[in-house]
Amino acid sequence: MHLEKLQLVNFRNYENHFFAFSSGLNCIIGKNGSGKTNLLDAIYYLSLSKSFIHNQDHLNIRFEKENLLIEGVYISGTKELITSTIQKGGKKLFFQDKNPYERIGDHIGKYPIVLIAPDDTDLIRDSSETRRKLFDGILAQTDASYLKLYQKYNRILDQRNGLLKQFAVHNYFDEDLLKIYSDHLLEIGKQIYFIRKEFILEFIPIFQKHYRHLSEANEEVQIEYSSEFADEQFSAVFYKNIGTDLTAQRTTKGVHKDDYFFYMDNLSIKKFGSQGQKKSFIMAIKLAQFDIIEKIKGIKPILLLDDIFDKLDEKRINKLVEMIKAGIFGQVFITDARPSRTKDLLFSLQFPVNYIETEILEPGI
């Protein structure tokens, strides 16, 4: 599976541009600010229906324009035309071969993608939400039933939180009504917990394999999935906590509070890991993400490597280049602001590289 062509209209700094890609290695080169990362994000958006830069869709629309269009041709056995449009003040729409999706969620996972970016170490530094988003994103691309459960859980969570706020505003409490939402939340949350638990058990050995390869060291690394649902009495705990929820005006317990803890030799890598160890840890997670998607879906995800030559040391760069050379990946996109460096590094690959220079973009057709 690969992306053959891409058309961008009013997407950030791209007014109207057309791109043709190789099914192998594509290098996007150009000065900082010329749109290299924006181009990667357009590919990411078309594949996953969301940006890795902006949380709000309308922020992707070019300045002083009213709408945008992203359109691409994927080769996945057959040619498939995927189109996304956003209108200011309106909803985003997705189409496959000009036919609209009834649910955009049905698109997710059809064209899997993995991103390795400079800020990936935020997974270690940031809150639990960042780590949940990573693993939920992997599950969403590999398991359509999980995505539906996850979306349903969040809808009920929003409704329950809205009800808690109404109680506070109007100074009343309806225990029976709240119990309806609580029961649904617990039922779906338990299903999500078991799926996450089973998934991480399959994921960890793949991650550990990649860490050993990248680091060439003997540290023992581990990922621990932590959830309140591990307590068999959690339902009782949840209901005893209603007073806290009423005071906070939000649901303070549930799978939306789960976390993933990262360890090296039984110590927190956040506190005790070196910068090199942290980079190897996160890259091993991303490479394991690639492997497990390929294993489950039976196709190689598109791999996006954003500005890695500036952020990774020579040893880790060489490991990635070796993997590209060995044909482990399918379609790969790399961005770099220094073309000569990229060409020198990739010269050893001895197979065609498609170079795209963002400074000399011409209007699309």
C-alpha cells in the first residue's frame, strides 16, 4: 500500500499544489518554513482524518481562505481516490472514490501510518493523556471495534460530565439518572480495559526487541499498563466516588485516567534515563507500532520521518537507514532542511530516492 499522488488546495502554506510520490523512499527537502512538515501532515491527515499539528480542523485552512481540499490516490491492490474537504464553520467530510463516508471513523485504519517526529520524547515527559493517545491511536488503526467502543465511551463520558455540571448549576441531584450513565460507562470501560491489557502484552516483546537493536545495550526495558479497572472491586469504588465527582463536576475515575509507565532496569526512564536512552526507548515504541500494525493489518504502514537527522544521533540514524536499505519498510517520507546531508546519508542505499524540493513548488493541475 502506498500514496501515489497528492493534491493540496488551501492547506496551510499550499495554495494549489500537486505531488507525485515513489512507492519507496521520498525525501522532502527545503528551507525551514517552506512547508516540509506541512506536507507530511497533509499525508497524515488524509490517512487518519486528523492533523498531528493542530487539534482544530479549521486551523489547517490557508490564511484568508474559506475552505481546503486534500485529495490523494492510494494504491492498495486497486487505485483508490480519497478526498477530504473542510469549510470554515462547517464539518470536515471524507470521500472514497467520490462516495462520502457515513462515519469518518470507517476510514481510519484503511491506510495505516506511523509518524516519528522531533517531539516524540514528549511521550515520556507529558501527562498520561499523551501516552493514552499514542496507544489508542495504534488500536484505532488495527481494530475498528475498539475505535467504536472508544468513541462511544467518550460520548457517554461527555454526557455524564454534562449532567454533573447541570446538578451543580441547578443545585439538585438525580441519583437514578446518573446511574444510567455510570452503568454504561463502567460496562464500556471494562471492555476497553481488557482490549488495552491484551494489546500491550502483545506489544511489549516487539518493543523490547527494537530497543535491544537500537541501543546495543543490556538494559531491561518495560512498559506497564496501569488502570483502575485492574481492581476487581472497581465498580464499587467508582460509585463510592460520586461525591468527589459532584464536587469536581466531572468524572474523576475510569479508563480515561489510565496510564502507561516506562521503565528501564526497573527504574523510571523519565527520572533516570539519559537522553540517548530516552530516544532509543521512544523510537523502539514507534518501530514496534509499525511492526504490530503490519502484523495485524497485513500491510506495511506509510512511515513519516520528520526532521530526524537534526534530532537523532548518528548511531540511531544509521540504524534507521540500515532498516530502509533492508526493505523492512514500505513507503517512507523523510524531511530535511539540508539537502546535501540527506543525499550523502542516503547514497549508500543504492536504490532510487524521490526528492521533492519545497522551495520550487509549482501550481498543481
